[in-house]
Amino acid sequence: MMDFGLTEEQRAILDSIDRMMAAHLPPERAQAYDALGECPPDLLRHFGELGLLAIPFPARFGGLDGDWGTVTLVQERLGYHAAIAASLYSITVDFGGMSLLAYGSPAQQDALLPPLIRGEAQFSLALSEPGAGTDAAALITRAERTATGWRINGRKTWISAADTAAFLVTVCRTERGSTGRAGISILLVPPDSKGIHMTRLHKLGNNSLTSWDIAFDDVEVPGDALMGEEGNGFRHVMSTLQYSRSGQAANAVGQAQAAVDIALDHARERIQFGKPLTQFQVLRHRLVDMQNRVDQARLILYRLAWLMTTGQPCRREAAQAKVLASETLAAVAAEGMQILASTGYASESRMNRILRDSRLYLFGEGANDMLRDQMAREMGIAER
């Protein structure tokens, strides 16, 4: 049976996150960074100092041998304070660290996991292309063998935090003439490599999490840049998707709870027709329904964390948690905006930012429509 109680250690971790975020990224500062389109500096280092990045990794790398339930609690609490905090944590741990742990070479693990755990190195997944988004197997970026390593040509787009990454975890086609899932490999590419040209992409929300279009023009990397087995890169990437989908779901649940709390505080304080908004039944019920949705998404998320911690298969559950959490966030953000009305519509309102940011989660980490089809295949009601 799952235990929903928090350990004393988990409570202490969440308290430390609250203090750290209050000191280094309070709501008004997060709003300012969003307006500037900048990622808060030193945030990753603060994560490292608190030991947050160490939780899921083995002690031999400086980790804490923690469980995924604790990681989920951390990401949810970070999302509650600011989307960028949970996103940066997810990119570093879910994409970078868990990929290194799952299929990085011993030399790559020894060299890269300790600085990642200390908050000194962040990784970005360079997977999406103009013609390959949710259909990742449609990628065409190529890497060809050279006398000393690999030469990469192609283009990646919507790559998060590529400008601050120690390495781009770059998914390429390495087998000439291959199509679909076959002949794909993963290479670790420094973003300052000769032949890389990055263009910033501007967007509706999540502005502190920078996004980039990246051109690879005869980019040379050494032979030891190969991560995992040559030709088996697609399976490698798919094997760790539960981590990033879990992280995105936790981020969404945290933001959704923040939206409910903001709307509730406003409804208690806002006086209309001589009484607070909470005295109007229609608004009380709306707030209750918002909290109901968040609690339901949280339960699904925690079950996923339990499955991951206990080493059980969870492809369907990871997709389910991501879909339910993202749609919950979008729904409660819209309801929260309705309750706050003009106060929420103002550009300086946090509800404004949550509403804008929420759209990404409906298609990031796989469009929800396609994930529903994946769940149908896992349930045996659609062809694999």
C-alpha cells in the first residue's frame, strides 16, 4: 500500500525549499525575470547547496540514494513557487542526470554526475526538429563518423535552456539510410562548439526558460561523445521519458495549487455587493471544483512516483499523470483568471503568468492527444 505521510526528512526538505525560494526567488522577483525573459542566476547552485539535485543519485557520485517520491515532492513544491524553478530542476535531473545514469558510460557518469549534483552543470535535450516534435522518430539531423569522432549537420528547435547547458544531449541519425526508430544515436555536444548557431525563440509564456533554434553546421565532436549504444538512441530516450513526464506533471500540479490558493485569497478579500466573494455560492463551488481537480491530479502523480520508486512498469501511468496534471493546470488557471477578473488580467499578476505558462504543458513532453493514443495502445484498445 502507498503511504501518503511525509517523513521528517521530506518535511525538512520542503521547508528548506520554502526558505530558499523566499530568499532568492519570491513572487515579485520571479515576475520580474519573466518580464525580462531571463533565467534567475545561481538558482541551480542553490539547488545544489540544499542537496536537492543529489536526491535520486547513488552515493558514489555524491548523491543521496533517495526515492522518486521525494523527487516528486521537490518538483511539486518548486512549481508551486515558480514554474522556472521546477523546469530548471527537471531539465537537470530528469533529462540530464537520469539519462546519464541510465545509459551514460562509466567515464561520462564519473565526469558529469558530480558537477550536476553540485549544481554546476545543466544539460539540455536537443531532440525536437521542425519536422519532428511528438513524432520524434521523424528526426533527420545526421551525425557521420570521422577519423576522430563525429560530424553533425542538421537543425534542432524549441530546445530549452540551451544557452546555459554544459552539454546538448543531441539525438541524431547515425546510420545512413535509416528511417523511423532505427539508426539513431545520442551525442553530448558542448553548445559553444564551432559550427553551432543558436537563435532565441520568443513565445507566449515560460519566458524565463529560454528556448532556442539550433543549427549544426559540420559540428565536430570526439568519439567519446557517444552516449549509450550506437544506433539505439531512440530506445534510450524513450526509456527515460517517465522521469521528464513525472517532472512536468509535478510542476503542473504545483502551479495549479498556487492558482487555487491565489484565487481563494482574492475571493476572501474582494468585497462585492457588501460581502466577500466567498459568500457567493457559485464562486464557492468553483473554488471547490478547482481544488478537487488538483487533488485528483496529485493522487495520480503520487501513484506514478510510487510505481517508479518500486521499479514497476509505468509507461501508461506516466502519460496519464502528464495529461491529467497539464489539463488540470490549464483549467484551474482559466477559472482563477475568471475569479480574479481584471486583477488577474493585469500584466503584473501571477495568475496572468500561470495562465500563459499553462499552455505549454498541454503539448510539451508529447501532445496530450498523442499521449491518449499511447495510453490506448497500453490498454490494448489500439494497434501498437
